[in-house]
Amino acid sequence: MDILVIANLRSGSADAGLLEFVRHLVEGGAAVTIRLAAPHAPVDTLLKDAAAFDRVIAAGGDGTASSVLYALKDRQVPVAFFPAGTANLYARNLDLPRDPRALADLALHAPPSPYDLGEMTVAGVSKGFFVIAGAGYDAHIMAGAEPLKPSIGEGAYILAALQSARSWPSTLILTLDGKTVVTEGTAVLLVNLARIQFDLAVVHESDATDGVFEVVVMKTRSLADLVPAVWAALLDRLSSYPDRPGFEVHTARAVEVIAEPPLLVQHDGEVDAPTPLSARVLPGAALVVAPPRHSRV
């Protein structure tokens, strides 16, 4: 098996296990090519010959994973992962093992399955996301966490949230599959995979193979306002499936967001220009190597 590894070695702090992971791939009979990706740089040129490989492995965080998947959208090249970022939300949602040997075994032997991708356009530039894109409060947290991640890891998100403890709502004009909804909120989340930091689910019903986003409008203005929603997410683990207080939830295949005042935008942890933004689901565009979906809780 010929495997191409796209590695962003400045993503998070899990790089020490990458060589062990590659060693297990080679011991499993794979021929491995490693290409290094510069932080925040496009990976398209590194993947021009991806069809010549049996599998591509994205080694990095959420931004690396989504950029590799988007570059290979609809090309029918299976993509496996080595989580090496700060949050690694895709790894939580896919229930990827943490052990390098188990990851290598999965990458070599697990059958790929089609997953939806999100495509977002802001300031005239289109980008892909696999987990969540958003505008508003979450984007400010991502921006605040960025300089802190190398030193304190996932704690950077907590500190950034505390520094952005209160936010003010914008008037939101949402176009959802052609239907206009006018509301207010401090953030809009486009959810493809629902589990975020600390293994909490933004919404309790989300399926990255159903061809739609969950479009979540956050009404909460402070960290204290978020407590009921966090509690509801914790209760989900008991299969209670309560509503999320302070959240307004829609579903749509295509979304346009206009905010007044404008809101900062992020996709899978990468901070972008402010709204307006448009997004659409690319159904089954990603061919993902992961544990079987039916095995997840």
C-alpha cells in the first residue's frame, strides 16, 4: 500500500508520536511518503498526485484535516488521520484511537466511508470545513486562543472564553435553502460534526452523512448564560436528549449569513474575514477512514 502523509508539524504538541505512527505503517507493509505543510498554507500543491497513492493521511489539527479533505473533495481518495493539533475535534467526532499503533492499523485496514463536507465563502474566498464553521462568539474565542495554544494547549480556549466573557447580539439575516429568517444572536454555527471541546455536543442530533447542516443561533450573551446549554449537553451522555437553552436550531443545505454589526468568522479553528458569508453542504464529498459509525455512542 502506498501512503502519502501530509504533516503540519506546528499543529499542537502530538508530533512526537508521528514517527512511531509512520514506523507502524511501514511495519504493516506500507510505502510511506511524507510531505510537510507550512502552517496555514494551502495544501493543494502537495496533493496534485494524490490519486497515485492508495491513501492520504492528514497529520495535524482540525484545520489540516479539513484542508486536506477539501483539496481532495470528490476525488475518491481515502483520507485517514493522525491527530496532532490542539483540539482535534474531528478525532473526537470520529472516535479515533489515540495510540499510534492503533491509528496505523486503522489507517491501513479500515474501509473508507463517505462523509459530508462544508464549503464556506467569505470575502470572495471559498474554503472547506469538516467540523464546524461559525461567526461571532466562537470565532473571537478562536482568535484569542491562537497565540496561547503553543504554550497551554487546549486551556487556551478556556482562557480566551474568559477574556471574551460577554458579547452583544447582532441582527442576523439568515437565508436557509432560500427561506429568509431574521433573528438576533451572538453567534451562528454551521454544524457538520457536533462534538466540540471537552466532548460536549452542540446539538444532540447531528449526522455528517445526511446532507444538511444544523444551523445554530446562539442567543447567550455571557459565559453564565451558557451554563444551561452546557448542562444539557452533559445530560445527553445519559441519553436524555434535552433541548439546548439559549440556542435556536435550524437545518439547511445552503446558508447565507448577514449580520449587523458584522461578526468575525472561523472555520475549523481558522479565523477568517467578517460576515457576510455563504456556505453549502457537499454531500458525501469526503472519503474518510474511521471506525464504523454504528460503533459510536
